[in-house]
Amino acid sequence: MKTNRFLLLGLLILLYHPRLHAEDPVKGLRQKITEEKKIVLKNDTVTIKPYWFMPTQFKVQYAGSIGFVSFGAGYDFRNGYQPTLLYGFLDRNFGGSNITVHTISLKNRFKLTQNPILGCFTPIAGISVNWGITNNTFNRLPPHYPENYYFQNKIHLSPFWGGEFNFSVAQKNLGVYFEFSTLDAYLLEYFRTDFVKLNKIWSLGMGITLYLN
């Protein structure tokens, strides 16, 4: 657990310490991505548009149905849609799991308000598509189990809701967010049985978003 705490502390220091970003490399990267370039060819000016496919945000997340820690990159569209592709990791040292789990997640997040509440808080909600990679996941139930005995555990839908606080630190646009998430298998068991309680199927995740635009 001490190793995990030092890892998270190190990530926070890298993001917030102003001396480590004296030349503001994020600002330089943002300019390379967004600024248009003009080339003059025989008295004609050709404008080269920026690389639209480059990510406009990066995330680091702790917990939240993706793994002990996850990180990735995504986009921030004008309609409030924020798709992000994340890689999550979980094992004995990072999360206390008996098996090692790699997770690829497509997080489909939406802003629930057009403008932040009180100028800094934005409620969010969405659904992730998680693909788990381990020696104990399957798309189809192994033949030695009865049909429908277990829910497939390789691909999961993970609905979530929460909020994000946005602010600027050392000329960087940052967001600190929290999310309550669950899995489709947990929701299915909640509706099928009386043993699973609604307040027991949600897990809390927290993360940091670095915005480039």
C-alpha cells in the first residue's frame, strides 16, 4: 500500500509543481496541435489546418471499475461529449488482486450542463465499454458449465455518474473528477435477485484531467 501511495503522490507532484514546468511544455504542445500554418506558393497562401485527430485531453484515474490505476487520452467536443480511451491495470501489488487484469476502456462521458455550476463544477454521466484481458475472462461460457450459469466477463458495459471541478494551475487547465460506476453484470443481478442491494454495486473512482484546449 505504501508503494501505491507514493506512486499517486508522484503523479500529483508532476502535474502541480510549477518548477517542473517552467517552460510550460503543455502550452507548446497545445500550440503545435491547434495553430494553423500558412505556406506561400507562387503568391498563393495555403493554410494547413491543425491535426484534428490529436487528443485534446489526458486522464489519470484511480479505481472506478477500470483497474487500480488507468490512464489515457481523449477529446472534448462542443456538444459536451468527451470520449476517452483508457488502459487500466490491476494486480497483487497494485490493487491486491490475486490475478493480473489488463482493461481497455472506451469511456463515453457527457457534460450534463452547458456551463459549469458556480463557475467550476460540471456534473457528468455516461457509459464505458470495458474489455478485460486476463486468464480468467471469456466471451462464451466454457462447455463444462451449464448454459447461462455465469455472465460473460470479458466485455462489460459500465454506466457511471459524478462531477468534475475545473481550475487553472501554473497556466494549465485541470479537472479533478469523481465517478460512481457499476457493471452490467451487477445491475443484472440486482434486478434478478433480492440478495444484491443497489448501494452495494457502485464503486468510487477519482481522476485528474489535463486539458490542452
